[in-house]
Amino acid sequence: MSQHRIECTVNGEAQSVEVPARRLLSDFLRDDLHLTGTKRGCETGICGACSVLVDGEVVKSCLKLAVQVQGCEITTVEGLANGDQLHPLQESFMQCGGLQCGYCTPGFLMTSCAMLKNNPRPTADEVRHGLNGNLCRCTGYTQIVESILTAAEKMHGN
């Protein structure tokens, strides 16, 4: 299988890696860069556990080839915190009980991050609509919505 060099920025760090042409972005992040926060879930784009930001937009990394991110800026859940300082979304998910088993949490965090960038003060209904592409089998979503609204308040005030 032919190899292709990918040059991109992941969580603020320049990367230059050779990968097989058919390597999925999720596999590139987990297996080549050892960023295991991005989860493999359904591998069909339905669950959202593999969601990352590519040039600021939510992407299901199980549906995108690694070669497609040539020259792009990628942010994974590992890139949310600033050193030891958690992102307000990460803090709120912990404080409000927005996670239980935690498997889907990275995808929810990345989707929420993009959502709050585009709509800094969403309503509960807007949050629910924005989470349409992410599935959780544990929480019932109430605490996830509360976590995002709490983070929005921390980040942007009332």
C-alpha cells in the first residue's frame, strides 16, 4: 500500500508523518500520534465518539482519511486543556455529572467546543439540537446539556 506524507498541526504542534493512503483520521490520531482521547465507537459516523475539530469544524474522524487533513489544524480532546488548566467544558462536565463511563465524552466535548464558538450563549434547545450527532448510553443527556450551559456561562457570562 502506498505511503503519503501528511503535514498538519495537531493541538498546536506541527506534525509530519507518513501514513498509508487508506488510514482513517481516527487511526492516525490514536495509532500514529498516540492521542487516545479520540475514541473509536461505531466507525460509521453515527455515535460521534471520534469527533475532532479540523480547521475549527466538527469532523467525525472515522469518516475522514488522514490524507485529507494535509495542511489542516486539528484539535483533539487532548488539546482543550491549557497545561494543567482544564477547559471550562471539561470542568463543567465533571462538576455537573455530564459524564459517566466517559467513552463518549471526548466527542461531546469537541462538538460542544465548536458549538459554543459559533453560539456562545445557546439555549437548552439549541444545545440539544447541536448534539444531534453524538450518542450517549449512560447519562440521559440532561447532565450533558447542563454541563454545556454551565460552561457557556463560565466562558461568556449571562
